[in-house]
Amino acid sequence: MQTNWEDFVQELKDLHPDIVNVVRLKNKAQQPIRAVKLEFLSASSRNEILEAGEISIMHIKYKVVEFFAQANVLICSNCYGIGHFRKNCNQKNEATCKTCSEKCSNLKEHRCSGIQKCVHCGGPHVSNDAKCNVIQQYRTVLTRNLLSKITPTNTENVIPNQCFNNLPHTGLTTTNELSYANVVKGTTSNSNELLMKKIDSILTKVEEESNSTRQSIEELKKEMKNHYEETKQQVAELEEKVMVMEKKFYDFSVRTGEIIQNICTTLMEPQNSQGQQWKTYWQEQIKVMADSRSSIAKSSKNHQNGPTN
């Protein structure tokens, strides 16, 4: 976003008083991204903006989509397994150290090495670390599975940024219906179906754009062909007019040369050329030149005033 953040937030709240919080989302590196989360007091105001699909702030339109927070993952404080509480843990007579992941009968008597080792991935972190790849993957898969089962009839009751605290208790090693493997399996099927629908939609749009582009190209080719024929005809007419003008100019040049030659002859031998008729003779010659010049000027004027597009 290139706009001032404080001005952006203030205008949002001025235009929509039911907005109580504006959150700039961040990526994994904790760097701000272009997405912004809005939290509302009123569900009707929220639904109104969602139905519009966009919101105008500071003369700029922004696309609006519904936000769903990731599901909260339950981690047992006894075995540090995923998806159940301590009271539901199957590991009854032993406890797991969250630091070194070793099992012992009594944690108070356990001598921890202090070397961090995750019970899930074996990585150098405590077993309930939210940044663990296994925990993050489980949260992502579970969230997608839950969202894929949300129908249009119950989306009105879903509040943005709500936490899924009432999820069924699931574990990595248990065999209940929402175990890690079942969640992954169900999500894969739903994801494939959604992916195929998305691909079909994209292909349909590509085909429509292709047909539209092809039609535009055909219309452009037809228009260019018509312009070419018109231009070709105009060029032919211009060439014909140029040839006529060149012929007249050539005749005028020949006639002018003859007159100049006669002038030179008269100046050298005035009595032998025209005798006593020299004045009448030159008047006729001047009239011929004037008529030729007038004819060429008229042709040039007709050419300039010819039909144009």
C-alpha cells in the first residue's frame, strides 16, 4: 500500500463506524503484506461489504474477501501429542519432557539434558512450539478441511478471525475419524475437487478470451483490407493526376524553351526574324505562355481540392 496507513485507517472507520479494528497482515518473515483484516461490531455491516465485493477508500477500490482464521491446535501437556487434552491422553503411566522429548514416570525426578528435541519432528525446539513444521502442517490441513465443509447456509454464523476452540479432540497416533491421516485424506479429495473446478473455470475464461481476441483480429484484418483498397485506389488516382501534370509541365517546358530561343534569335537579328511584325509576334508568344501557366495552375488547384478521406 502506497497510502498513509493512519489516514487509511481513519477514513475506513469514518465511512464504516462498525469497524472496530484494522489489522495489517504480515508474512512468515513478519513483514507487512498488502492484505488488511477488518473486524466489525455488526454482522450486517460485515455482510454488506462482503456482498459488494469491494470497498472504496481514498478514491481507490479494494477487493474484499471473507477471512477465516486458522484452527487452534490442541497439544497435550502430558505426551505433547496433537489433538487432545491431558485428561484424554492414552499415555497414562508416563510423561514426556517437552524439552528433550524423553519419557519418564515422574517429570519431577527427570534429569533433562537441556538439549531441545521436538517429539514430532526431532528438530531443535520444544515439542509444543507453534513453529514446528508438523504442527503447522496439521493446523493448515485441519483448517482447509473445516473450511471445505462450510456450506452457504452456515457461513453467516462464521465470524472472521474466530478461533476454532470446539474442534473434536484428535491425535497423531489415535484412530478416531479425524486423525491426522484422515484429515489429510479428506482434504486431498476436497482440494482435488476444488482444483478441478478452478481449472475448468480458468479454461472457460481462457477460451472466451481466445474467441473474443480471434474475432477482434478478424475485424481488424477486414478493416485493414478495406483501408488498403481505398488507399490503393487513391494512389492510382494520384499517379494518374501526376502523369497529367508531368505531361503539361513537359509541354510547357518545351514551349518555354522555344520562346526563349526565339527571343535570343530576335535580339541578335531583329529584322530577319519577324520584320515589321515583331510586336504582334511577341504579344502572341506571351499570350501562349500565360495560357500554359494558367492551365498548369488550374490542374494543380483541382488536384489539391480533389476527394480526400
